[in-house]
Amino acid sequence: MWKKVKKYFEYAYTKVSILGRQKSFQSGNVHLKYIFHRNDESKDLVIVFSACTRNGVKARYNYMRTLQDIHTNKLFILDDFSPDKRGCYYLGEYPDFEVESAVTELIQWVCGKISPRKIVMCGSSKGGYAALNFGMENYQIPVTMIVGAPQYHLGEYLKSFPVLFPYIKGVHEADEVISELNVHLANKLSETDGAKKEVYLHYSYKEHTYQEHVADFIADLRKLGIRMYMDERDYEAHSSISLYFPDYLKTTLRKVLES
């Protein structure tokens, strides 16, 4: 019960926190909303990506209240693209993926302002996929990813989404786009400098995301020799991640920033 109450507090805190703080970053035709909390006493950058909301609810920032006592540079990026404003997995329309390019530019722009010594990318479900997708880019500094139950074979997952998938697919053949999305993150993994990466992974072996996505992701991380630390749980519903991941995120992030 208390975990659910904390979830509602998170939502209320976020609504108040964005007032006057949300900004827009333009890259080409993309207007990307974000909130940047700068801390001149820190040399780290924490980037937080949002999970997918339920049907009928527009995208929102995640984990702002959870991380309010983490005193570092924090960048919260909103993905409210697609006609229903629930987001596009921070990718955009195939094959250009202009939203993905805009997010990369925003991260580079913020890094240029603060010159961080370390980047930590965080998120659960859709946000976890995004944290991995951008975290596996080749930066000049170490990157840690703290993620919860991320999707991996994204095409298979999104093909049944009635609004999101047609938006990403555009005029292209469904099978073509599904095939590309299925390997999009795997390709990033195979090309990354694994020596500068580490992944903290929270998941439940009893919920469907484990067999459909997480198990293969773990296997690929092991093959590539990327450092991985696992937090395995046993809840059954994917939605339960919102009750378990916040505490894991906060505890793990403190440990990573103190190392």
C-alpha cells in the first residue's frame, strides 16, 4: 500500500516541479522537452528517461521525486511524440529516427556545458530501453546504465501498439520496420566500447518481459563481456516495476556516484 502512495506523491511532485523549469531543445523539426537540474559541485551527469504511460495518459517525467535528494547534475528528458503523446521510445519515424538524433544532440550539448567525468543513464521499461540505447553510444567517458525490465526485441513488442507502431513505421512495410527495431539495440551493443560501460539490471523472472526480452539481453551482455550487476525479483506483473524500481534506482545510483 505504501509503495502505491509513494507513486502518487511522485506524480504530484513532478507536476509541481516542471512549472517554469521545462525547456525545449530544437534539432531540425524536433522540439524535445527536458528539465535540467544543474549542480556546480558535481562532476557527474544523471540522465533519466520516461516509461510508457497507460492508454489515454500523455507522457510524463519519471523519478523526479525519487531522486530529489541525489545532489548531482540531473537531466530529465520527455518523450511525448506520436499522435497520442505517449512517446515513440525516443526514436521517431523510421528510418531517420530524428527524435533519437535530437536526444543524442541534447546529451552532447549538456555534456559540453558541464564536462562530466561520468554519465549515468536511468529508466524502467521504455525508459530502460532508452537508457541502454543511448548509453551504448561511444562516449569518451564511462557510462553506467541503471535499468528496470527493459524491452530488447523492440519490433516484436511494438507491432501490436495501435498508435505508436504506425507512427514509427510511417509509409514503410511493417516487416521491414519490425526487423530493424528488433536489432536496433543489439547493434548498438555489438559496436560499443564495453570497457567503458556497466549495466545495473533490475527485473523479475516471473513477468513476461524476462522471457521475451531480458534473458536474451543478459546473454548478449555476457557474450560481449560488458560488466553487469543483476537484481532479480519475483513479481508477476510488468506494471509492478513502478513499485520496486524506484528504491533500487535510488540505492544503486548513490553507490555508483560514490564510487
